[in-house]
Amino acid sequence: MRQGHDFVVALFLTVFILTGYSPLSASDPGKGDPPPRFDGSRGELEIRIPVLAESSVRMDGRLDDAEWSRAIVLHGFTEFAPVEGIAARHNTEVLVFRTEEALYFGVRAFDPDPSGIRASLRDRDNVSESDDYIRISLDTFNDQRRAFILTANPLGVQEDGVWVEGGVRTRGGRGPPIDKSPDLVWESEGRMEDWGYSLEIRVPLKSLRFRNAPVQSWGLNVERRVQQSGFGSTWAPITQNEANTLAMAGTIVELEGLDPGLFLEVNPVFTGRRTGSRDAASGVFVHDSPVGEFGLNLTYGLTSNLTLDATVNPDFSQVEADAGEVTVNERFAIRLPEKRPFFLEGTDIFQLSQPLIFTRTVVSPSAGAKITGKSGPLALGYLAALDEPTDGGRTAVNLLRLRRDLGESSALGLVYTDRTHLDGGHNRVGAFDTRVVLRRRYTAQLVAARSSTAGGADDPSSTGHLLYAELQRTGREFSWGAVAEDISEDFSAESGFIPRVGHTRLRGETAWNRFGPPGALVQRWGLTAQGEGYWDPDAFRSGESRRESDLQLGANISLRNRVSIFATTFYSDYLSPPEAYAGLFRQGEGGLEPFVPEAASLRGLKGVRLFFFASTWERISGTLRLQWQEVPVFDRALGVGIEPAASRSADVNLNLRPTRSLSSTLGLRAERSTFQADGEHSSTAVIPRILAQYQFTRSIYVRALAEYSSQERDPLRDPMTGTPLVFCGATGCAERSGFAEHRLLGQLLFAYQPTPGTVVFVGWGHTARDDRAFGFSALQPQTDGFFVKGSYRLRF
């Protein structure tokens, strides 16, 4: 019997070997066997992906290559929006395998109504707001703090970036903490089908950063968004009741032999330009001679997880102009986003809950270098630049950031910034910060910083401190947060963005939400409350009353088909101490006398804000903000309120997509204020903006921008007499005059960008000044410029 059994087994194995059978393994599934399937809704979140010796996949979006039959399948998606925890109403399958050089993802996104799929041709990093998409999250260090994000719409148009737990959230704090500035090199192609759409994605290992370990694990999640309905689902279920989204991801285990090989990118850049400007003395418009310049960008992988970036003579002329801001009654400086490529790549590590590092303070660098990466639990970021702005004052800039992981989701960090002015003086800031996640729901953040500032030989040095503490409770139905902050008058962060100093601040906020059942007209409704107070630091410690406060109560409702309405009412007090008005005078019977406003006039200021968002239709979406508010008229130089004014403002943005290739944004910002005492005009601002883009292919587009900014402000006055206020300083006395500015801006750009770093830009920009608001009859050109830029990304 034993011999007969052995004979049968031998015969069985011989037949299978001769017919080409090989046993199924996690590293290479057999061609004739169904691939392993992992159901995310059933908790099957630990996966092993097959390793194929090579791949001949044609990146055409069809998923008909033989390699896909050997890939594992992720399915069983779970919704997180608008209803959390139910089975996804749109079926999605994700196929995964890898070779020694790359990861491959194939997607079948089924849709019962394919005609409603939203997809358009557009440039990179602009798909997630309006198009359906698939988003892949790769936590390559498996530290639940940072993940590469790869997003593709149904046509394969790409959006990428880095998810940073605890980072700045998009969409006004309601979106995910994704920094979209880093640009990775990867491939994606999509294809529309009668059952939905399919995607093929290839991610070279050389484009990622990961640990140097023989065997490692990565975090993985896949998200699908259906824009027509607002449905969002993920393979690994997520919930708003936990603070760390990356901690809820699945895991790719037993990744062996990962080696990105030599990683070196050389990016030579040539720029030619001709600029012109109006001479202030003669009024004659003069064009400079054409000039050409060479620059060089270098990226080198020091290790698989540590990268060196360097730039010499960088050019940022293709960067789109900042959207016009209303500044007729701004009390503090406005923070504008960083858009320049060198500063954006890999700088998520420099993010803090207090912006002690803000790279737009480096105005015009002639050279720069940075090192970013992670070794074990320690993350490192170092940036050095030589800043040479056109107005003089060369400055050496050094920014250092260290952060060490603690436990599952917590971290401890150090920051050091140094701006040394080569003609004398410096500003240095040292800071400690920590982020602690407690019981997976509560997040505590602390920042303690100290600055040291020295001017020239006759300017004494000064020191100051910043202390910041924040505690948040995350929750889908109930959440709250509290902030305490103390910043001394002498604190200065020249490499950061801290526009207000010399105060103690307390803030608290809470939100309460309720959700409708699947398919309900009302998907969510909720209430919010927020209170904030400012004290003089010494007054706070002695228990005196606050000098400023703001109370906001709000309600919101989200309807089916992506319509949301927010309403907020607020009640504010503004009162600066008398010494804050030092140097400000009004005309009295006996001459100039110190000005201090009546305390009662700047208390009890009321307002209401309405906000509408609609994205029901594929071709049109938009936002509308209306606001009625009683606000102080501010002296910008002193940062103090003078008298109350009635302000009415509107901000409209309309996004039009008449075809898959053509998109445009129409915007209008308008504000008008009148003095509350007598109804006389105080300030007016009107800023219309038109941005249109035609996408010939995924890599070729033409963009046109036109913006008109008309802003006027009357002189600051004494509310009692209506006479102008006067400021007396070391150089004498002068009225706090008003201003009027009417400016037209235009830009045209042709772009060819097949991959990040390989580009051809041809652009033109022009500014003109108008003699009166929307006069157009007497426009005077102020500046113009024509430029050509070409660069090629060499990758080794």
C-alpha cells in the first residue's frame, strides 16, 4: 500500500510538472490560478504582493496584459463620505504586483451611470477638486506619519504630494492634510468604459523614499471619489473618530530586496527674457536688452531615504501671479502660498503648528541647497540659501529641522533658523515642538521658541519668546479644540510668518454634527461655536480684562448632490491700550493733542457671514461668500482700531468646464466700507479675475490670466471732527493719508511639460496703471516681460 501511494504521488507531480504547473506562492502566483483577493471591509488588510521577474505592461489603461492575471486584488471598499461605515455604493477593484524596479496598480472602477463620471484634461495637481479620482496612499516608512499620495483621474491625469499627519489641512481646514507641492515621476493611463473606467499606474521605486532594510512593511490605502454624488470610499476603512488616518491603513508585508539603485537627477535650465518698465522720473517706458541665463537643479539620493537638492541661479518666471487680495483695511500682513518649485520639493518636514519657517521670506535666491529624509525614527530637513533681492541686502539663510518619532503617532522636534545679513545684523530662532496623540482621538501640540535679533553697530540686540499649546478632540459627530498662546513683544521670526506679537491669546472651538441616512436629501447638518480673546501679557497674568475678543456661532448643512450652506454670526470687541496709539494726534482747539478712540465705539461690533458651495453639475461649480460686518478702521502701521465702519463684502468664484479640454475660473472680490458715525465713504475694493486654460494634451496647454485691482481708502480721521489724523515721529509730522490704486495685470503662458522637470515655457506678462477705477481710457503700462524657459530632467 505504501509503495502504491508513493507511485500515485510521483505520477501526480510528474503530470503537473510536464504541464507547466508551479506551486503558488506569495512572491509569484501561478498563471492558471485565481489571484488572491483581499476584502477590506472584512478586515483583510495585511497583504503580500507578488514579485514578477519583469513586466511588459503597455501603459494604455486596458488591463489586458498577462501580468494583471497574476496580481492580487483589493476589493470590499467602505464609504467614509457622506455616510461612514457602509459598503461602498460603487464597486472598485485594485490589482497590485511589483517587479524589482516598480510597483504596478491596476484599477477597475465600476459605475452604474458611466455618463456621470467626471474627467477632464488638465495640468498636474488640479484633478481632485472637480474630477472623479483614485488616490493611492503609500506609507513607505510605515510610521503612520507621512505617506506619498498618487492620484489619477479617469483619463490618467496625475496629482501627487505628501500626506502629513498634523499638517495643514486643505479646503479651509476641512480637507485632508496633503501637501501637493512635491512632484514625483510616475506613469498613469486611464480609459473610459461602458461599465466605468480603468487605470494603469506604474510607480518606479526610484521615485520613492523608504528604509534601507532587507525586509520591510509599507502602509497602503486606496481611496475612490465619485464627484457627482460626493461618495468617498476606501479599501481600508477609515473614520473621523480617530485622529490619525494613516494608522487605519492596510499593510504590505514582507517586502524584500527593495533597491532604488543609483538615484541622480540633473536638471539644466535655460531662460531667456526681455523686460520693460516705466522710468519713474521721465515717464518713458524703456525695454532692456534681451538676456539669457543658465541654471542648474540637482537631486541626488545620498541613501534610499536621504535626498540632496541643490539649485544655482533658479528661475521662477513661469509661476502664476498671486490672486489679488483686498488690502484696504488689513490690520496685519497677508500670508501668500509658496509656489516656487525648489522650495516646494520635500519640504513637508518644515511644517509646524506655528509657521516659524516660511520660505517666501527668501525673496530672490542666487543659490540654494537642502537635505531632506529620514533614518529610522529621525527625520531631517536642512535648507541653505543665499538671498539677493533686487533692493539690496544680501542674506545668508539657514533652516534646520529635526523630528523624532515617539510611539505610534507622536513626535518630538527641534527647529533652528538663522538669517545673517551680510551688511550687519542677524535674526535667529530656536524652537522645541511636540505632537502627542492620546487614545487615538486626542491630539496635543506644544511649541516653545526663543528669538535673538541684532541690527547694525548702533542697533541693540533683543530677545523674545513664543509659547503655544493646542489640544484637540477628533470626532465625526462631536469635536472640540483649545489653544493657548503667549508671544512677547520682542519676538521676531524673520524666516517665518508670525504677523502679530506682544499678546496672550486663548481660543476654544467646538462642532456638533448629525448625519442623514444613505440617499437622504440632508446628508449632514451641524452647529459650531468659537470664542477667542487677546490680552496684554502682563494684564493677563494680573487677572485684568481682555483687550480684544471674538465670538462666533455657526450652522451648516450639506445636501445631496454636493450643495453646502454655512451661516455664521459674530460679535467682537477691539480695544488697544492708550500707549499703542503713541505718536497719533488729532487737531484740537489748542493744536495737536494725543488721539485715543472712545472705548465704547469699538465694542459690541456685530456681523454675519453666508457661504454657499455647489458642485452639482459637471460643467459648472462655484462658491459665494457674502458678509455684513461692523469692523474697526485700522491704522496699518500701528495695528490699532480708529473708529467703527460698516463693511459689506462679496467673494464669488465660478469654475466653468465647457469641454474636457477647456476650463476657466471667474472670480470677483468686492468690499465697501462706510464710517458708522456719519455714513461717509471709508474704503472700496473691487478685484475681478479671469483665468482660462486650454489643454491640448495632458502635457501641452495654454493659459491666460487677466486681473483688474481697484482699491481706494480715504485718510484716517478723527471720528469726532472728521479732520485727518496726524502721526508724529522722529522725522516730523504727517497726515495718515489714504491711497488709490487701479492696476491691470495680464499673463499668457504656453507650456509643454511631459514630466516634472522637463518643460518648455513661453510666457508674457504685463501690468498697467489706470487713472481711475475701470477707466481703461488712460492705461499707462508699468512693466512687461517676455520669457522663454526650457529644462530637461536627466535621470540616472
